[in-house]
Amino acid sequence: MYKTPCSRLSGLVGASVKQKLVQNVPRCSQTARSLLQLHRRDPSNWLTYQHLNFLKRQYVSKNKSELQQRAIPKQAPVLTIVDERDDSVERQVQRISAIDPLVAQTVSEDDTSNTRPEISTLKPMTEDAAVQNDSVSSTETPHINVETDLAREARLEKQWKQLKVDMEELPDVYARLAKIKLTALVVTTAAAGFAMAQVPFDPAMFFVSCLGTGLASCTANSINQYFEVPFDSNMNRTKNRPLVRGQISPLHAVSFALACGVPGVALLTLVVNPLTGFLGALNIFLYTSCYTPLKRLSISNTWVGAAVGAIPPIMGWTAATGCLEPGALLLGGFLYCWQFPHFNALSWNLREDYSRGGYRMMSVTHPGMCRRVALRHSVGLIGLSSLAPVLDVTTWTFPVISLPINLYLSFLAFRFYRKGDRSSARQLFFCSLWHLPMLLLLALLCKKPRRDPEAAALPPAALAS
């Protein structure tokens, strides 16, 4: 039923295609002829092997429509003779000056006889140029770069140097690779979380939890430096790190990180409790796989880094109690809010360094937000301090005695917000260095006494007797 319409449709399509082809054939032939004429008029503009990157030390000579590739250094350009009356003379002279003299002798006489009459007037000039090229080529020594052994050793010394590890400097290298000051701060906050827990103090468990937390911090810091070597080399603050200076190899740094991370997480998991081990592994993952790459992608890295810094006191609390309680979250909130005035003030005076390193920090891309966030979280510490007795973590004395240092930090953050200069940022940063230990010490002094469950179960009459 559909045979006739289909045949008609195919016939119409075929006729239209044939008509288009008939119309385009003259145009295609004209385009081909124009391309051939262009090639005959100016063949030097066509793509040859010398335009390729991997053959840029070689050149191509044209002889009887064949390409001959010679793997010798390219000669210096020679002044060419240009005839304004005919372009063919320019092509012929240019070929003579660019190729080897041996190849120039193979040019056939038929090609020269087919040239126009005007070429004969310049024949003596071209012969003189060819003779001059022959004389220069014969007297001039080949351009061969001969490198002596001494020069080769000096060049390799600049490019590569043998890595020699000094055993006496190895402890200092490990300390800088692990960022020992930052690790000490992490262990201090974990110890504060352990001491704030309302359980009997266990010295052995306290030591193991601090050791495991410190090893996990060393692992995170080492892997962080391993990933950021090309970026640390552009910053004045980090250009002297061990991996940047080549004091140890990357494999050595990764081995050190594994030697710290595996025992650290194993101690926290097997000796302390699985919850603390999970938090330690999570902290390593967040710092190395989330915070480190985000530093070059988005300003959200500051919030992720604050979450990483808030986990150690929670780990200390869970190491002592074995469970996650509101007191642990409160201590984590202290560290979370404290890090914004601390780090934002630090990064404000390092904006040039962070910009050279390619890091997207609030101080670089959003300076106004950087100051506002520092002020907002400084004031938030006052609210968290007032929340501590409500959660039955401290007595009501703690909000009162911690109010002066919180107000002073908020005052410096407000001045940093208003001025936004280096002096106010520096004052806020140095204040944050002593503010956190003081705040944790006051919280420990105002810690609510532990209630004995057996004493709470007895009736009041029995306690009175």
C-alpha cells in the first residue's frame, strides 16, 4: 500500500541530492584549482614537518617534489634576495639559502629554463649568493654542541641533587613534618575533653588516648604537606618545609604518616573504644581528603577546617566516657567558634602568600565576610559559656569568670571588623593564642562535681544518718 508513495519520496530525495551535487561540482573544482595555485605561488606557508613540536630541531628540504628529512641543527637564516617583479625568484633564492649546498647542486636545469625572462637578469646575483653560501658552509665548522663532562655535571647539579638524609636532623624534620606545635594544641584540647568528662580519672586511659590522638594528628599533617608541596613552594610561610626543601623524599614522608596513623587509630580503637577510633579516622579523612583540596576550590574550607579542629575534645570526652554526650558537643562548639577569630586573623596578614599559593581563603576572596565571621563567632563564645551550666557541665561560676576574656576577644574582633588592618588582625591573633587555654582551664576549675550513682540511689534519710 505504501510502495508508490515511498518510491516517489525516494525519487524526489535522489533528484534533489543530484541537483545539489551538480551545482556544487564547479564550485569544488574551482576551490581545488585555487588551492593548487596557492601552493604553487607560496609553498612556504604550507604545513611541513618543521612545524611539529617533536621535530622542531629538524628541517625539511624540497627537491623534485620530494620531502627529504635531515636530522641536523637548523642553520642560521641567511639574507634572501627579493625580486619585486616576480615571486618565483623569491621562492628560488629562499630555497637556496635554507638547504644544504649538496642538495642545491641537484636542482635540474629544466626548472631554471622554464622561468620567465626577467629571471635571467638576476641570475648572476643568485649565483653569487649560492657561491657565497658554499664558501660559508665549507669554511664554517658544523654547529655541534659539545658538552664537557664538567659542564654536564654542573648542569645536572642544578637540575637534580642527590637526596642525603642526615640522621642527626631527622628528629627535627619529623617534628616539622608533623607540625609539632599544632599537634601539641590538638593533644591539649583532647586532654581537656578527657578531664572535663564526669567520670573517674584513669591515668592509663588518659595517656593512651592522648598518644593516639597525637599520632593521628601527625598523620594528617604529614599527608597534608605531601599534597601541598607545589603550593607550599610559592609561599614564604611554608617554603622551608621538609618536603619543599627536599630534606626527605615523598615516599619517606608517606611512610612516616603510615607509621603514625596505623598505630594511632589502632590504639584508639582497640585500647580505648571503637567510637574514639572512628572519630580519629574521621578526623584524618576530613583533614586530608576534604579540607586540603577545598583550600584551592572554595572558601568553605574554613568551616570544614573548624569541624576538624572541633573533633579532638570530643575524642577526649568519648575516650573517658565511651559515649557521645552534650558535654562533648559543647567542648567541640568551643573549639569550633574559637577557630574563626584565630584563623581569620592569621590569614588576614598572609593574604599575599595565600594568593600566590592559589588558596581560596575568605581573607583573599571575601575580606568583608572574613571580618564578620570572626566577630560573629567571638560573640558566640559568650553564649556557649552561658550554656555550659545549663547542660550540667560546669557551675554557674564559669560564665561569670570567663566573661572578661570572652568580652576582650569580642572587642578585638570588633576592632578588626571596623579597621581591617594588619595591626588589629595581629592583636586578635595573639589574643586567641592565650584565650583558648585560659577558657579550658577556667572550665576545668568550674567543672561540676561528679555525682556518685550509688549515693544518688540512696534515700535522703539514709544519707542524713
